[in-house]
Amino acid sequence: PKGLKAISICGIADPDGFDSMLVSWGFSLIESFHFPDHYNYDNHNQINQICNYIKANNIDLILTTEKDIMKLNRHPRLSKQALYPKLSIEIDDESSFQELLGSVIK
């Protein structure tokens, strides 16, 4: 990621945490576009502003979330440059997790 001009785009509850994670992975974010959680990306003026920013600043890479890429796919000018981390959950102690889950469900 070194040397690439990157921005982040996300509509999640903790956008600063997402940006911090990207920086910890070595990305240098030039700008971040944060939207409310579950944002639909249906404001074409905002999409055009982001596209204009990307073009004016020679942005190489758009970083987004797995949740947001599904919505950004409606805007090929953005999604064609977008990458997203595919996150997964790993449970270390499955039996304790099942016990905890069972107590919460009851």
C-alpha cells in the first residue's frame, strides 16, 4: 500500500475504528468519507463530489467495508477502484461460547 493515494468510504457505526484499522495495515489515507450507519449511497450529488475529489487528487485506491461495497456497486465510478477487507470471526473456545450463547437465549 505504500505510495498509493487512498481514501476510505464507509457508512458504519465506528468509521474512525475502520480508518484506524486501515492505517494499522499500512495504508495512508488522504481523505475519509464517513456516512451514517447503513447509508444507502443514493445521493447522486454526494457521489459526484466524491468522484470529482478522486479525479482531482489522483486517488489510486478506495477502501471500504464489505457491507458498503454492496451498495457502492451501484456506482461503477467508485466500485471499480474499491477494495474491502473480508472479515471473519474465529471462536477460540467454542464450548464456552455455546454455553454463553445458550444462557443469553434462555
